[in-house]
Amino acid sequence: MKNKMQMVLACVLIMFVVVACGQTSSPSVPSSPAAVTAVIVPEVEAEVQADPGASGVGDSYYPGFGNGGYDVTHYTLDIAVTDVSSGKLTAITTIEATATQDLLSFNLDFIGFKIVSITVNDVTADYSRKGQELVITPLKPLLNGQSFTTVVRYTGSPEVMQSVALPVQTGWIIAENRSFVLSEPDGSAGFYPVNDHPLDKATYTFHVTVPEPFEVAANGVLTETLDNGDTTTFTFELRDPMASYLATINIDKFEVEEMESEGGIPIRNYYSSDLPEEARKPFARQGEMLDYFSEIYGQYPFEVYGSMVMNTEFESALENQTLSIYGIDMIDYDDMEGTELTVAHELAHQWFGDSVSVADWSDIWLNEGFATYSEGLWTEHLDGREALDDWVKFQYAEVATYPEYYTSPGKPPTDELFNGGVYVWGGLTLHALRLEIGDEAFFETLKTYFALYKNGNATTDNFIAVAEHVSGKELNEFFDLWLYSEKIPPIPEMGLGVE
Ligand code: ARG
Ligand code: ZN
């Protein structure tokens, strides 16, 4: 080397050769076993053998209800209502779910509206619609066990929906200048995309924006009221899992009444502000009812309870989770004691129907029979055993005198799910069970059944198994007779029977 300049040049030259050699030789001269494998077996994206999720969850009465292949954990309903009397709204439903199989596509139940966009994990997804089935195909298949988030943006007004299970309107219902949501069993798909079957329970967040001076009453706890100037946004959190048909959003001008049961259960009631004061009377004892049913069934399963009474006609009441709703026609001013029994009925559904839900709609007597017998138990609590016996005799005479209105509770007609039989005959089935196994085993059965299946689903067989286990008696014959006979069986202990 003659000078510094030559030394630098030499070094650069050597470095160039080393780097160049490294570059040219490495692809053909593997330097590690992993690289050998990579050369011999070229890496290919693993092929997922994914199938479409089922378009129904497998209900024996309504095979199209719900969907298969995933499990929803949380819904966030973000709904901005621009006009209450037409129901015009813009909405974003966010669905957090977990795949329970590899999924090429999956279904949601959704009726009406114009869909603006759908994303799965933030990527635009393809979709198609047929009847109530919304089929979503994500860009890449979802893997069994994978969590995924679906966001559906849509606008429009809810369609008028007729239930397939009974001849009434369900879903989002507009009554002139107010609206309410009454969905059992299939109305929810009429205002949000949903896995619409009680088997897939989830928690909910509602953000509902309404024009001033309207207010919102929805399920759960009101956590925020945001004044946006011309509109108000109400946020409700429902933190215990809920069956989709119990989701409710009611819009009106309300008076809110807050109280607490002696046992400490918070109550908030919503009354239309133009409702006569007298209409509140049958709701006065809800605190006592909550404490009483907590004592006999097990602790009230939710954070809060209350009723929404709207100054419009519903033709029914509904036990929406944490917030039962009533139309003004449910209040019978000439029979306020009878109306109080309806209040006890919807309230008792929070245990049986809402917390313990049917796994199959054919088992609806597990909801209605239990809620109806709860009316009898409330009567007994107030006025003693004789009053209960009178109640039983009256109900029995109804079924015996008008058999055409009462089918056997274990198999109601699919197009008349809420037949009188699932209520009255179903309730009497529980009274007959009480006489069959005795008070102690009977109340122990109700408690055990609730403890085992709360926050979940149960079948008639599950209930029978608990009753048999607790009483030590074989009861299949008893239940066959009571749930599936053509005629209501006799209750010889009370001298009741049809010839
Ligand atoms: N579960 C309600 C009750 O307690 C009846 C609901 C009937 N469904 C309806 N869409 N009206 O009696
Ligand atoms: Zn009911």
C-alpha cells in the first residue's frame, strides 16, 4: 500500500467482493436446515377448508331463527333516530363474536333498511340478502376460535313486521309520535342485525340519539345523557347476557320514577308524561315482588329493574330484561288487583324467561307457565294458601270450560306460540307438581333449577331432571300427562277434573 488513498480503495474493494459474494451465493448455497426445507417445500398459504355457517341455529319450531358457526359476546347498537313518527334512522351495529367453526361466510338475521357498508375486522366484506338472512363473506375465512368484529352500517325506517309465531306486529313499532320495541319472539331482526335466537345471549351497549324533547328507555343502566343541542344521546349498558328478543328501545317523553326495594334492588320506572297518575298504582309493589321472588327463586339476577308504561295500546306486555314494558291497555282501571298480577307476571319472567331462557321455542311453557304460577304465588304471599287455592280453581275452570283456547302446554301450535295453554295449563302443571312432590321439594326444585340454569338456557327435560333429583321420584309419567294430554288432567286433591 503506497498511501492512505490506496488503502481506502482496497478496503472498499474487499468489502464489495465479500458483500457481492454473499449475495450471489446465498440462494443456491443454503446455510441452515430451515432454509433447506424452505427450498424443497415452498411455503404456501395454508388452505382453510372453511364452510358457510348454518342459516338457522336448529330450533325445532322455527328452523330459520338464529344462525350457526359463531357465538356473539357483545352488541353495540348506535342508532340515531331523526324522525320518531316515521322511525327514520341511521345506525351502526357492532357485533363482537367468536367463530365456533372455520367460516367461509356467516349469517345474521336482518330485515329491511338500506345497508351502507359491512366490515369484518375493519375490512370491507361481501354480503347478500334473502328474506331475513343476511349472508356475510369476509375477505379471508375466519378460523374456529377466532374473535371477530362485524360492523353493519344502515339507514331507513323499520318495516312493519308480523311475527311468524303469533298474529301480532313485533319489533320496532311506531305509535304516532312515540315508538316502542316489543320483539318476542322474532322482531329484533327488524331493527338490528342479530343472531336472533335465545341460545346466543350477549351483553349490550345502546347509544340512541333522538331529537329534543324525546327521551329513551332501554335495557340496563343509563350511564350517560349527552346534550348535543337539537338532539340527545342516551347510553345504556346491559352487563348481563340477554336473549336477543328482549332488547328494547322506547322513545317518548317520560317521567322517571326511581326507588329501591327493601332488599336493595334499584328500580326505575318510565311513564309516558301524558299518562294518568292512576296508571302507576299497580307498579307500587314491584320492590316487594322483587324481594319476595328473590327469596323463593334465588337472588334477583340483574343490576336493576323497572317498568315502562306507554300511553298507547300494545295488546300485550313484555318482560324485556331489566325493563318490562306495558301498553296503556294492560292497565285495567276496573281491576287494579288483576293488573298487579300482570306486573308480578312480567317481573317473575326476569328469573324464568330472561335469566333462564328457553333453548328451543317449543318449551315456551317454561317461561309462561312459570310466570303465570308466580301470579298465584304472589296471591298466596299476600293472602294465604286459601287465596292460592281459589286462584287455582278459577284457572282450572277456565281451561275446563273453554278447552278450545287452551292447548296442552308441551306442544303449542307453531303459529300460536302464546296459546292460553302455555300460560294457564302450564302454570297449573307447576301447582300439580307441588301437590305431587310436596312444598319442600317443590320450592327446592325451583331454586335448584334457577341456580343451575341462570344466565343460560334450559329445556323441559332439564327441569324434569331437577325435579326428579330433588324429590327422589320418577316424574316422566307425571310430566307426560300434564304437558302432552289432550285434556287437562284432574287434580283429585282439590276435587278438580273434567269428565
Ligand atoms: N311474554 C309475553 C307475556 O308475558 C307475551 C309476548 C307475546 N309476544 C308478543 N309479540 N306480543 O305474556
Ligand atoms: Zn308471560
